[in-house]
Amino acid sequence: ENEFLTQNQRTTMQLNAIISLIKSNSFEEAKTLLNQTWKQPEFKNHKDQSILNSIQAYIFIKDKKYEEALESLQSGDQNDVRIVLLKSHLLLALKR
């Protein structure tokens, strides 16, 4: 079914699947799919790693695990605006 899709389309579908699970409050399934996605070689580029870091941080923030969210963002691209904004939000929430 997905044989005619480009790699970019496949990765976008995978990321959208994780977001869809989060929006449907299926957080455990989203965490499982997120962990599986981290291990896939096609998600090793900076852009996808940054997106995955942001999603992981969101899951921690939702659970009010701000320290864990901040730690998860430390490995992200420090020049990525998403990462910088999330870290700023967390530092404010932690009153640092």
C-alpha cells in the first residue's frame, strides 16, 4: 500500500501517526510508537530527531514531568527554534 510513497512521505505519516495517537489520548501507544520510531534509521537526520525530541518533551510536559522533559531536550539540536522555545517554557515552569 505504501510502496508508491517517497521516504519523506513515509516519515511524515509515521510522525503524524504518533501525533494522532496523542490527540486521541492514547498516550501509551504513542510512547511505544515513538520509541520504535527513534530506532528506525530513516529518522536519524537532524530535522526528524528534533521533531521526535519535541514530541517526547510534550509527553513529559503533559505528565508534569518537567525535569525529564528538559533532560530529553538536551540531546536535541540547540539551534532549532522548537527546542529553544520548549526549553524556555520548561525553565520558566521550573522557575529557573
